[in-house]
Amino acid sequence: MKVSEAIQEFVPCEICGNNDLDNFYFYVSANKDPQAYVKCCECKEEYYSISASNILVPAEESRKARIGSIITLKNKNQESVHPGCF
């Protein structure tokens, strides 16, 4: 999904009627789980994008799995290179 496709879900703005695609922006809140939002630049209304968030969650889980395997690999390498340092 492209960012413009996520934004088009909310054009025109339900509050102010803004229909200029360039007056919206897309952002991701990455607190616990990534959540995608689209914000109207005219009235500052924020819309939660379920479809974009559904794409982000599996991507975030995949990223966490990759990072976890890298950390495990580094720990194993450190143990074999420096035995007795701990």
C-alpha cells in the first residue's frame, strides 16, 4: 500500500471538506505497536488508518524477529570469542 492510497481513504476531510491530497500527511505512532494516522493540514483532524496499520503490524513483528535473531547470534559469538570474561 502506498502512502497516497492510505491518505485517499480520508479525502475529502469529514470535518472541513478539504480534498487537496497535498494538504494531508501520513504518520506512524510507534509507541507499543505501530499505528498509522492521516492528518488533515487544514483543520488538524486525525484519522486512524486501519488498512495501513494492518500492513505495519506484520512488518514490525518481522523486524523484531530479525533483531532478536541478530542479538542471539551476537551473544553466541561473544561467548565463543571471549570465554571466561563473564
